[in-house]
Amino acid sequence: MRKNRVFLICLLLLAGISAQLHAQSQRWQQSISYQMEVEMDVRSNQYHGIQTIAYSNHSPDTLEKVFFHLYYNAFQPNSMMDERSRTIADPDRRVGDRIAALGPDEIGFMSVKKLLVNGREAEIEEVGTILEVTLPSPILPRSTAIIETEFEAQVPLQVRRAGRDNAEGVRYSMSQWYPKMANYDEQGWHANPYIGREFYGTWGNFDVKITIDSDYVLGGTGYLQNPNEIGHGYEAAGEKPIAADDSEKLTWHFYAPQVHDFMWAADPDFTHDKVLMANGITIHHLYIKNSKTEKNWEQLKEFTPKAMEFFSEHYGQYPYKQFSVIQGGDGGMEYPMSTLITGQRTLGSLVGVMVHELAHSWFQGVLGSNESLYPWMDEGFTTFASNRCMAEIFAEDPSGFPQRGAYASYERLAKSGLEEPMSTHADHYHTNTAYGAAAYSKGALFLSQLGYIVGEEIRDQAMLHYWDQWKFRHPNDNDITRVMEKTSGLELDWFREYWVYTTKTIDYAIDQVSEESGKTRIRLQRKGLMPMPVDLVITHADGRQESVYLPLTIMRGQKKEEAGSPERIHMQKWPWTHRTTEVTLDIPLSEIRSIVIDPSMRMADINREDNEWVPEQ
């Protein structure tokens, strides 16, 4: 009997250990719920707000402190953003020394006056754009804390992304406008000061009430909960809004489920146009109608739904019921369910910026990578997808090579001497040039190179798998690589390690072509430090084309033959340690018109002058 009891205890212990190991193998992430009420004074450009936050700690860690972002504090003379903008070698022209010149009524500020955790007051310290909170009692694993704050803020004169009275006259571009909890993940807290780069948030629900003068029209993140009280084109069909005196204020009530940020914009002169798509998604356009905007914003209503359909088909179905394109900000910036873009643009520019920012709804809005650590997974993937979208809906690249600009930008970076590894934290690139080209262009080529390595059809299948597996989560660079590996059956860690963690470049050459005993011998050389598989295409004298495929041994396999490519007549593996290899063809040299490395131009070879051989005339 005792033996049975011991055996049972052992089984229970093993089951417990197994369950614990399984739980540890599943990546946890925090969750949050915001309830916020703010009242705006449009004369002083200041507002007072209250928050009630339910913060759930799904981590195995006990939290002794928490952190909040106070983004508007960046817009003050001598802030970290100001100092960085004035001292970096190539400052963002939108910022430069503008912050240093702001007056007392033009600066931004955000201050938390009181913070309670589960009803007890916490110790708080404001350190620039970060609020450090020492908890009165720790937040235990698998528990939820209720955090209540009172805060006040002043909207800065628009400098970067957020602010009031932008260059096109939009009154309020309200992004990064509330005390936002920093995210805590398997790497710990991410309480990065705001100096101009990217954002990272915790998934949750936002219930937001904004009280403002009744003549203002609002739009942004979230579904309006009281449209018939508001009017301004939001009321339900057949319903009349409740009339409001111009001197009164209205309270706009929005609810946004499963997002990691909340943006709103407001102006008395916004025109509000709606387009209802066949799948039930409503597209909102809010802009100031005048001679510089009216024609192109009217045409924009044709292209936004087309872009929505393209991205949903190729990268996963858009998960919300609406998207808003709103004039404001200082260029283009993405937010959940919405974007702010400057509106006085040519049609091509207006559509291009809209498409790019909408694509962020996939690669940041739902696939919520840490933009500070992996900006290229956001900006790069967005660039790749938006280039493809523009080529289809706007015929922007009739050549059929939509990533051409990204290749050219990366090549300039690689040859400039300014390149830094893509693993560099977004805030810590030495120049804006290096950051922009790495995050946008080299990041786009991450997917383009994978199309070359595994085949574009497989790459595109993997992108849909990526969406299904990682939506509403925080994927990292290994996660996207593993999805590509599982879909293709190839080993790809070597590619990520070279492309992301080094600045080594790709450069292959046809070193020598000769004939021996009626056979053609081709010697290939890897001149760059980054290895890649090689597609070698032989064009015969009669115009026929055949290919020789040289996968790397470390791929542990090979890509399938791609549709539209020349027939593969030979394959041989190329160890990355060997700088040269030889290919022998059973045909005389006289029957060959040309030999070309990667005629598809997809491999990011930084010197293509030695990629082709033709017989001397």
C-alpha cells in the first residue's frame, strides 16, 4: 500500500514538473485595461485627466516597481529629445532646434499628481519622460492591480508627431497624450526615455471619454459609443444628433478593444467622409477641406479600401471594424485603427503615405514587436508590404520590381561607411541616416532575401502563418525566422545572424569561365563576407535558359523550383567556408551566350558588375 502511495506521489510530482515546464515554454505577456476621462481647455491647450487601470501581471515575477511614459515632457528645452536633436550629426529637419525655442505656453508637459495602487498611495518620481513608481505593496505573479492616477498636461506646439496647430493648421494631433504604462516582458521593463524613436505597449482595452468644445470634430482609435449625442456625421442612419449650443462642450466616448495605444485628433473644420466596405469595415477620412486637399482626399476614398483588401489578402484579415485616415501630425505615423498624415500632398504622395501607415496595422498594430529593439520588423516589413501594395493598386512601379528603391537605399548604406547592425537599439544609432536605411530599407530586404532563399511562394505562405501564430503578441526576430523555417523546411538561423547582427555584405562574382575536353567550367567566387545560395542561369546560343542551383550546406535543404524560372539542370551544395567553387557543364563554351548570377536581381549583391559573363566578340 505504501509503495502505491509513493508511486502516486511521484506521478503527481512528475505531472507538476511537466506542467511547470510546459507553462515556462509558453511565452507570457502582460495585459491592461484603461479607463480614462479628460477635459480639454482649447484656450490654454491644457487638460486634466483621471485614469483607472487594471494591470494584470502574467509573468512569474514579483513586481516591486512600475513605470509610466510621460511623452509630452520631451517637448521642453534641454530635454533628452532636444539635446539629441541639436547634437546628432544629421538631425531630423522636423525637429532640429525647434524644441529649444519653445516658450512656456508652447512646451509640452505631463505630470501625474497622484497615484494609488489598490487604494494605497505610491511613491512617484518624475524623471524626464519616465515616471518611476515604487509600489506600496508588490504586484504578485498571476494577480491584477488597480492603479488610479490624476494627471494634467499641456499640448505642445506641434514638433514631432504629437501636438497642436501643425503646419497645415490642424488644432490637435493627440498621440502619446496620456500616462502610458511601460511594457514588461521576458526581458524586463522597457522604460525607454522618449528621444524621438519608436514605441512599445501592453495589449489591452481602452475606454476613453474626451470632453471638448462642441464645435470640434474628433476621430482616431476606437469605436464611438455615443454617436447620436455627438453628430458631426457619426450618428446612425436615420437618427438626428442632439443639438448642442456652440458654447457647450460635448463628451466623446470611445472604446477600443485589444490595442496597445490610443490616439485621437480634433479640429472644428474637419470634413468627415465614410466609406463602408463590402466586408463591413468602415473607412473614415477626416481632413480640412480646401483647395490643397479637396480633390486628392476625395480620390483617396478609392484607394484606402483597395489597400485594406490587399493587405488582408496577403498578410491576414484586418481584425477591427474600422480604420481612420486623419489629417494631422508632421508626416505620417501609425496608431491602432488609425493614422495621422499631413494632407496637402500630391495624390501619389497621399496614397503612398496612407498605404504605408495602413500597413503598420499589421506590422506593429497587431504583430506588436518591440519597435525599439526590432524597428526593422515594423518599418522594414511595412515598407516591403506597402511597396507591393502600391505596385498593385497605384501602378507605382510598372517595371514589376517594387522593392527597387529599398535595394538602392541599402546599397548606398552598405557603401557609405555609416552602417550599423540592425540589432542596434533604435534610439542608439549614431546617425539618423543609418537608422532610416537599416530599419526601412534593409528591414524590407529581410523579407525580399527570404523570398530569394526559400522561394517567394513559400515566403508569402509563411507571412500568413506568421500572422496566424503571432497576432496580438510580441514576436521577435527569432519568431519570424522560426515561422519561415517551419514553412520552408530549411535552416535559416545563419541568415538572421548575418543580416541582423552584422554589417557583412553579399558580393558574388563569376571569376573564370573556360572549356576543357568539350565541357564548360565555371569558377564562382564569394568576395563578400556574407554567404548566400546562388542561382546561376545559363543562356544558350539558341536562347534557351537553364539554371544551376548552389544552396549553402548550412541550409540543410534547398528551395523548390520556382514558377517562371528556368529549368534546373544541376544542383551542388556550397560550404560557406569555401570562397570559391567550380561548376562543370556538359556543353562546349561555344553553345553559351551568357552566364548570370541571380538575373532576378533579388539577391542583395552590392556589386553586380562581375555577376555576368558573355563571350568576347
